[in-house]
Amino acid sequence: MKFSCTQENINHGLSVVGHITSRNVHLPILHNILIDAKQEGIDLVATNLEIGIRMHIRGKVETLGSFTIPAQIFSNYMNLVSSERVDVAQEDKDLVVQAGSQHTKIRGEAASEFPLIPEVEKTDSFTLPSNTLKEALKQTFFAVSHDYSRPELTGVLCVVKDRTVVFVATDSYRLTERKLTTQQPYIAAPEKKLIIPASALIELVRILPDTNEPVIVYMSDSQVLFHTNEFDMTSRLIEGAFPDYEQIIPQSEQTTVLVDRESFSKAVKAAGLFSKSGIHDVNLHFSPEQQTITITTVNNQVGENVTKVAAEITGESNSAVFNHRYLLDGLAHISTSKTKLSLIDATNPGVFRPAAEGSAVEEYLYIIMPIKQ
């Protein structure tokens, strides 16, 4: 194996793949990245056995071949290289790196020791712009559960049907749903459902570009593949059945609230300072007569706080107690300047949505279960 490329290209590739190299003591090879020099360019590959990333970088390949080297030392070294051009060659069990006046050998292992990343059948698929997919995932995966006794809740449900892709996450206390319109998906069945681990989606969001570059998502029964012109990322899927979440979405409302998102968020943050430790409760009272939301918190050890926020309120006078941390999470992921809240009563979930601002609103909702007194 022998090739040359720019220091910038190889550093960018290492920043993408090196993040997932495992610290698995039983399989030290997972500390390594695979360098695969092919006719069409150089691939950098890393895996932790749950996620696999193959990053393509441009370069001039003189001799085809593949080799693995420790990701951390190679990445740290390349960050210190000042030469623009880097020449790389394999010599027996070493990778020889020539960069300007620096000549370095890094001990590695044969590519045959590196685990294979499973191939995903490219039959069922859909396509979304990178920036749209990135935003939708940010709006959902923060609500997954961290309780691994219910593994199906530690991932994001993806439902593909007709021309719609839906992402859903819940930890049983709150729920997010984001609907997107895609190009005509290619799926064999009328509907395709898969549960993608949140850890994989967090990694995907880290490396997705903020552009409208298309991302093709290929789906099989056990794996999912995210394909761009620059990289392929593969992840295993979570087995199990996701709860029938649609049945908990309220279909009616007694009170509707339209409020400035930033003002409401600041008031909730201030109230949260006085909430009870471990409960994080804030009491919200909605008054159609006064057109205000009154936020009240009482903590015998700290003090109390009462804040009023102006809002457009229609329907009945109402109250609810919410976890202020969950409330702030939802408000932070609503993109419009105003937020719409729909409420039945103090025992039913509150539904938060973006408020219309002169154009079609994104199909996003955030549900919080109330704290029952």
C-alpha cells in the first residue's frame, strides 16, 4: 500500500471516523482504524461493532492495499504535521509516514484482523437533504430513555410510509415526533418500521454536513446504512416493538395557548431555580381572562417564585404541573418564535407545537406528561 494526500484531507477523515474507535479491552483491534487504498481513492474505516463508518478521502494511490493502525496515535500525530503533503506507505508491520522533514513509523496490524462491517441490502430506502435530516434527529433523540431494561425506548423509531418519514422518541415521561416529506421511498411493504439506537444517531448528527446534500438511507431487517458522497455509516437496529405511541397523543383540547418561546423559556428557567430537588416541578396556570401564564414554584429550603408571562389563551382556565427540565428541552427544539400549547386538564399530557409564522409549519410535536399531585 502506498499513497499520498493532503494533511487537511486525512485530518478531516480521521476526525469523522476516529470518534467511534472502541476502548474494548477484549478486542484491541477496535482501537485501530483501517486504511484502505483503492483505485478510486483512500477509505478510512472504524467500527465499535455496533456502528461502522467508512470515510472516503481524495488522494493519489500508487499501490493498492490495506492496513490498520492505532487511531489515537495516528490522529494526534497528523494534527501536529505542518507539511501540506503527506506520503504514506506500508512496510511489513509498519506504516511509514513522510511529511516534509518528518519521517515516522507507526506499528500496526494486518487488515485481515479488522472486523468486517456488515453489508446492508440496498433495496428499501428513502432520501432526505442532510440539513433537514440533521435537524429532525436533533429534535427527537434527546427524548430517548437511558433505561436499558427497555431497549426499544433507547432508540428512535423511524416509520416510512407513502411519501412520509416519521421519527419518534420517548422515555415514557415525554415524547417527540417529527414528520418529514421525502422523495418517493423505495420500500417493498406498504410501511417500514425500524428502531435506530440513539448513540448511532448522535454520531450521525456529528458528521452530517449542514448542506442540502442528499442522504440516502438504506434499511434492512437488522441494519441501517446512511450514505453520502463522502461517507457511509452503518448501524445495527434495536430489536423489539416500539409502543403504540399515537394512542397517547390527545385528540382534543380545552385550552389553547400561544406564547413567545423565548420569554416563556426565561420565565421557566427562573422558576426552575426554586423547584423541588429531584422533582423539578413548576406549576402553570393559564388564564383566558387575564391572557397570562402564571408560573409558580415553592421550595421550603430555597424560597419561592411567581412569574407572569403574557400569552394568547383561548378556551377554559386551566392548570398543569410539569417537570421544568422537560419543558425547557421541548422549547429549545421548537424552531419558531412562538409556541402553541394544547391542554385538556392537569391529568393529561401537554402538547407543544411550533406556531405558524406566515408559512406552513414543520410537523413537529412535543408531549410532556404532567406531574400528578
